[in-house]
Amino acid sequence: MLRIKNINTYYGQVHALKNVSLHLQAGEIVTLIGANGAGKTTILNSLSAVTPPRDGEILFEGKPINGLSPDRIVELGISQVPEGRQVFKDFSVTDNLELGAYLRFRRGEGRGNVRKDMEEMFALFPQLSGRRRQMAGTLSGGEQQMLAIGRALMAGPKVLLLDEPSMGLAPMVVQEIFRVITTLREEKGTAVLLVEQNAKAALKIADRGYVLETGKVILEESALDLLENKEVQRAYLGKDKKEIWER
């Protein structure tokens, strides 16, 4: 469904991604593992055209999408949930979800369909249902993360890019977020590219994973193989890496 071929992405003169290649199949969960600054977020931003690569190729459903604008990327079926949630704090929960469907309104889709999907978001995240008119900035961190995911889903994506969804959240909330990720794959066939600080928890729900170091992919294996890889365990899954998933 999604394939990156030898992309190079820069921040000014800083070479952030160096000939990175990876792929994501339909209905697959793939996680990116690496230390801070390894290039994980940059991969997501390259895919969503927030920070376009300088060269290389990105294919979505077999067609090149290099050079397209971020809104066109969303329209094709790729939505990103950014690190830090970035909800519209002075807007209500309902308004945030409606903004996620902005491109659907722009192309003339009826409000009835959008409302139906919004009710699906409230079914997916029951904690938000009773807070429809509440300002997003007054929600808890976990509720804001749920809202950010719901807002991205309102665009009707085939691929969801998730950047650090567990950051700063309580263990029980993290379990709920990961439950939703697996539900999206199982019930809607949504493919997920996941950047997650809790590598062990991410690998437990993923099909495959890539390990990055200083802007390069150094390893690609099944999630199970990565969990059992001694070097990966030492660097990213050691005893000092608290496992939220099983608390």
C-alpha cells in the first residue's frame, strides 16, 4: 500500500534521513524503533509532506505522491496524528472532529455522512461522548490523545501515521489507545505506521518493525523476531525500559 524508496530528507543543512526505504501493506501495523533523533518522526513528516524529502520516491497504492501538498496527501488516504496531540484547544470536541473532516466537506460530501462517522468516533472513544461541547484544552492528556486520533480518522484514512501516542499518559490510558489501534486494523483494515517510545508495547501489537539509527534503517524484521533479538533487547527493550503494557 505504501512504499518509500531511498528518500533523503533535510532540515536546512542537517541530513535527517539517509536513503531510507520501507513499506507498509494493507491492514498491517508497522512500528519504527530508535533513539531520540534517529529519524522516526521525520519519516512520518516526509510521508505527510510536512517535511518533504529532497529526493527518493514515495509510492501510495502504486502511484508516486512526491511533491503533493499535505492536504492532497490526506485526501488520498494518509492521516497523521502528530506528537503532542496538537488539538485545537479553544474549540470543542465536536468542532475538532468536524475539522478532521474538512476535506470531505470541501469536496461536497453531505453532513449526514460526517455525523455518522462522528458517532463512530464516540463509540470508539466513549470517554469523549459525554464531552462533546467541552473545550479540547480542558480535556485530560489521554482524552486529548483520543481526540487527536479521532480527528485524524474523520478524514477516512487508509493509512494512519501515529507519532508517540503513549507519551505522558497513564498506563491504563496507554492500554486503551493500543486497543483502539488494533481495533482499527481488525475492524476497518486501517494500516498503521507507529512511532512509539514504549518499543516493547508497540512490538506486541505490530506485525513488523524497523530499527533506525542516525537517519538510517539498520534492521527490518517481524515484530516477534525483534522482541527476541538480543541487540534490540539491550538497546531498546532492556529492564530499565519500563513496560507499560503489562502493568
